Amino acid sequence: MEKSPYRLQVLEKINDLEKAGMFNEEVEENPPSKVLMPDDVDYLQKKLVHRINAKIATHIAKKYIQKLMKQKKLIIKEVIGFEKIKALNTGYILTCNHFNPYDNFALHMILVPYLRKQKKKFFKVIREGNYSFPGIYGYFFRNCYTLPLSSNFTTMKNFTKAVETILTRGDVILIYPEQSMWWNYRKPRPLKVGAFKYAEHANVPIVPCFITMTDTDALDEEGFPIQAYTINFLDPLYPDQSLSAKDCAQDLCNRNYQVWKEKYEEFYKIPLVYNKE
């Protein structure tokens, strides 16, 4: 089976960006999108219709993901460290490496059933453009407890207030601190500090999650080996309140990157080395 020319171009772009040290740049072709205005997003689902839509969308997402798993398009090989999740009784930010749309689905299938029993919700921060994405993914992006970013200042103020409320009441927020998705990229990338600012401000832990991958014998629709995921939940990182707000957030960011690096080197049994020009 021939490999997808588009996917080969994406991999070439990833390689070029890695050499240039530009680790947070987008590599996929995203459709045009609009600026999200304050009235476009009900972050805290204050309206009944939005709460109902979220429940319906979450049920549909479950069935959709189960179908992917049955077809072996999404393979969760192992979950390690889930006891660290169970030990927490506060809200927290889950950080994860972002390399495929399915990494979100994998976390959804593992966390949502558990959190529902705890009467907690699982929110996901998404890029602004994803909110107006077409098709089934766009439906999930708009309805499955998502928190879209915005290039509008007032909308982002609402976003920030919602994040603090969600964390304070004990719910969970998934943030991808690498900022962009690099398809099937196995290395951890340098992190943006934004997620850690929210953790510092709300005084909640960061739970680093690093998903490692192994090739399977099956090929995907683009001619590449389907990946089997090992989902690694790592020790929670707590804000050091003896530091200034800025230093505390950066300290969390640095520690998160370090534990991801250690897990990468432990699993793949190679040192983390980036290609450089």
C-alpha cells in the first residue's frame, strides 16, 4: 500500500520544524475559521440546551470511539499509573502530548467513565478553529465539554474565568501544552507555559500524561502502521507557592517537561535528542 503523499509532506514539515527548533508550529492544513465572540461559547453550560447537548454528544462520542476500537483503528495497549488519578480529590489540569486526534479519544474512554462516578466532568481545551470544524469532529468539538480558545480579548476573559471555576469546583481540564498536533511524533516537545499559569492561579496540581506508541502490523488508511498506545499517568506536580506566580508557572512547566523526557527515554530506551540544523 502506497503511503499518503499528504502525510509524507506533513512528516517532512515536522522534520524541518524540528531542525529549526520551532516545536509549537502547526503542521496540518486547517480549514478557514471565524473569531469566536463572547456570545458564541457558553463555557460553563449555563443554558439547559447546552447541558443537554453535552450529554447527548458525550454518548455519541462513546459509541463512535468504541467503533474505532472494535475496528482496531484506535488501540489502547496499556494504562499505567491510573492509581495516581484515583488518589486525587481536587480539580486538576491533565497535560498530554498531542500527536493524533485519537489521543483525545483514548483519554476520553479512560477518564470519562471514572470521573462520572466521581460526579466530575472532563473538559478539553481546543484551538479556536476546531470549534467551527466540519463533520463529526466539529460536532464533538462544539459539544463534548470543550473550552475553545479565542483571538477575541473578551471571549478569552470568559475562558479564563471558566477555567478557574471548573478547577475550583473539582473538575478536570485537559490541555495540550505543546500547543499544536504533530502527527505520530514520539518525542516530547518544549512546552508553552499557559497551562501552568492556570494551575498556579487556581492552586491545583498538574497531572502529566505521556502517551507512548508501538507500531502494529496493521496499516492505517494512509499506509502507515497503526499505533498501539500506552497511556502513562505520572506523579502529580503541585505548585510551589513560595515562588512568584510567574516563577511558579515556569517551574511547573519545567518539571512537566522533565518527567515527560524521563518517560520517553525509559520507554523507548534511547536518549531524547532533537534533529538540529
